[in-house]
Amino acid sequence: MTAWFLERMHGFGSADAIVFDGRTYSYAELLESTAQWQEFLEEKGVRAGQVVALEGPSGIESCAGLLALVARGAIIVPMTPLPDAKRTEFHEIAEVEITVTVGGALGKDGGDGGDRHLLRHTGRTADHELYGELRTARTPGLVLFSSGTTGRSKATVLDMTKVLGRYGEARRPLRTLGFLNLDHIGGINTLLHTLSQGGTLVTLADRTPDTVCAAVAAHRIEVLPTTPTFLNMLLISGAHREHDLSSLRLVTYGTEPMPLGVLQRLDAALPGVRLKQTYGLSELGILPTRSRDNDSLWVKLGGEGFDYRIRDGILWIRSDMAMLGYLNAPAPFDDEGYFNTQDAVETDGDYVRILGRKSEIINVAGEKVYPSEVEDVLLEMDLIADATVSGRHSHVTGQVVQATVKLTRPADPREVARRVREHCGARLQPYKVPLLVQVSQDDQHSERFKKIRSAA
């Protein structure tokens, strides 16, 4: 049921498929690596329906390994290198039966693998009922974990046949940066969409503004899919002024609300580049979207295979490729198959504006405060390079607004707090003005370049 994907890739022959570690690999070379992976999996006795964790950098071998496991009919758990405790947690939740480390980096510790890849059997038996559904349907599966910044990560189970079914006929191949890793629905979507179109995926080991801009210049990248947090970092760094970005045609951003000020500055900094807001979840896939304009946060959602409703200001979505469920949590679908995204939204005709997660809304004496709204106002100040707003417990009002800011230049924290309150007081209602202001030089984002908010 998935063989058509590899067959289409055969038609792209000597065209550039993947750039990894400075070297360009053709589709023929990627398919050869995939065939070698298939031989390796056959030799090691990996069977259809087994749960296999694939760990390694997002490069040629990881991509080929993923494709080979799909062809094998396995249930794949893609993972980037993780701390031991987090890796153990993910293995336990996913009931991983086999681990494969790309490149055999851990070969010195022993195990059943060759020089290139290390394969181990964990001794577990994966008997979750969702896995039973995949095995009965004789279809490969995909397990993705949420970022888990506010608790234990949720494990989403997807049918890979439905995931691949989202990629239609080849139309226009583009050179795309693989910004998000393969353990993220955005990274999976970038990989599969690029390869289904005969495009080129450029992978990076290091994702700093300078390395990303240098890669755009060196490899004539046309599409940059990334996050609002990273785009703000890029503007702060000025790296876009140090490299030739003339090849860039499209920048897509998603995973979190975009501050309007950042979007407007980006539009001015990259004239001629289309800026497009995306929307997707591991549970539902990536929805077709259309931004109202380059400097607008209003977006149209949906298309073939997707439908949505808004109930009490919360977005509910129905998707043809929706997950089968969570391995470790109830699935919030209603009787008609609509999924509760927990995202609060506003509407303007056919357009929707994403305000942020319901769980992140700050409740000050019964009044709602959306962190993104306050962050947008804070980023208007030339003193502030970055800002993260969250709720702090209060015995009087339930919660108060707390802002953690990163400065563009050294300043007295007390003066910073005074200026923040003065600026926000002139722009926001009193209950939205940060009562607590902390100055920090630490990064305020996760490894997925998404803001970390913790309510206390």
C-alpha cells in the first residue's frame, strides 16, 4: 500500500534528493541506501507490525531508514538523540520492541548490529490495542511524541498509509530546508512532501540563525519552514543581512502564535518573500492554509480531507488522517470525529486567528489574558529582544501576569520593570500589564524552537 511512494522516487533518478553534512545525494543514491536498509532489516529479522525506535540525526541514513521501515510495515518511533531518562520514558510509553541507532554510534557498547547501524531487541512485547488495529489492517504506523514541556509527553499513533495519502502528484520540485526533525509532524511533513515532489531536502546538524542563512545561500534554498521563535532570533541576530537570501521564495511558520510585530519586521526584512502561516498537530497532520496577507495573522484553514468547527471560542478539527489515538491518554474526539485542539481562536468571516492554547490563558480575577498579546506589546520596546509571558499564582486574583524578558543591551532590572509597566500600561488594559518582570539571558525556547511557558 506504500510502494507507490518509492516507485515515484525512482522516476526522479539523478535529481538532488538530500543534502547532508555538506554532501548532495541523488534520488538514485537515496533509494540505494533505502535498499541497503531493507536488506539490513531483513537480515535482522525485523517483521511487519513490530515497534521500532529509529534514533539519529535527520540526514540521508535516517531518511532512508524511515522509508525502509515504512516499506517493511513496521510501526516507527522516530527519535533524535535524547537524555537517557527521556529516552527510557519514550521507550516505555511506546512499548518499543527494537531500537536502531543510525550509524552504529553506540557500537562500542555491544549489541546486534553492523558497522553502520546498531540494532537491539528490548525484550518488550508491544500489545497496545492501537498497535493491534495497525496489525489487523496490515499497515505501517508512526508514533510521535508531544514536546511535553508541561508534563509527561503524549504519544500519538498514526496510520502511515493515511499520512502518505496526503501527498498528491508531483508538480513543482523545490529546494527546502529540513528545519524540524523527524520526531516532529512538521519534520515528517517536510521530508515526505519534498520527496514526493522530486525536490531537495537540505538538512542541518546545527540550527542557528547564521548556519540557516548560510545554508540558504550555499544551497539556493527556496522554502524555509520554521517557527516564530526562530524567526525572531533571526531578526535579532541580523544574520539575514550577512548572507545572500535571494533564492528564498517562501517562509512558513507555525507550532505557536506569531507576534504581529515580528511578522511585520520579517516582511520588511525579506521583501519579495511570501510569508505563510501553517497549522498542524501530530494528532491531525498539517492542514492546508492561506494567509490573508504577508503581514496578517488571519488565516484560512482546511481543504480536502479537513473540516473544522469553533465551539465556545475553541477550534475543533476533523481530519481524514487523524490519529488512531494516544498510547497514554484519552483521545479528545467527539462523536462526529472532531478533535479538540485546545486552541482559542477569533474569527473574521472565513478567516481565523489563533490566540494560543487554552491551557496557557492567564485568568486574572476572571479576565482572560492571552500571552501572545502581551508578548507582542513587549516586543515593541527596543530594549527587549525576546519575551515570554505566563501566569503566576496569586491569592488575591487567582493569577497575575509574569513576563520573562531578554534584553538587547544591559540595563538595571528595576528600570526594565518600570519601563515595561509604563509601556504596557499605555497599550493594554490594567489586568494585562505584567505585575512581575524578570530579566534573563537564558534561551526561552525548547529544542523544537517553541516558547517554554510554565504557569506557577
